[in-house]
Amino acid sequence: MNPIVDNRNRAGSTWLALSSPHPIDPFPRNRPDTVRAYLGKKVTLSTTDFHYVVGRLHSLDDDDLLVVQVGSEWVKLPRRNLATIQEADAALAEYVK
């Protein structure tokens, strides 16, 4: 008897058929509830394309846009491009890099 069995082409159910698919959250670290907790606070944002923003988070729009005030400028960032968000130190200068 051969101890090595190849089940790839075997008819019948496999573990894939037995497990039900579940939706994956595309933004696991930055759910809307998490982002809304920072509204009105000075935050540091990093984006998926390696940019950084330090400013005051003004709003999270219905179309998933974060609106951040950086000095006298307004920056809009789609939530899908947000890598991380955290509260910034009050002494940290506001900037867009």
C-alpha cells in the first residue's frame, strides 16, 4: 500500500466545500468606528503609498473620505488608502509628506 496519497483530483467534498466563505474586511485596522473615535483630534495618518499627514481629523464622509485640516489646507483621503491612524502629540507640527 502506498503511504503517499494524492487527493487533489479525488471526487467528493474537500475542506473547501465544507467551510463556508466569510467576508473579509478590506480595512481591518481602520474600521469606520475606529476612525470616528479620532474626530476632532490631532492625528498622524500614514497611507498605503508611504505618505504621511499630521493634522486635525475633521470628518469621515459618507463616501469613505477622511477630511483632515492641515494648517489652512484641507486634505481628503479615501479610507481604502489609509494604512494607519493614531493620535498625534500636541507639539508635533502639522504637515503633508
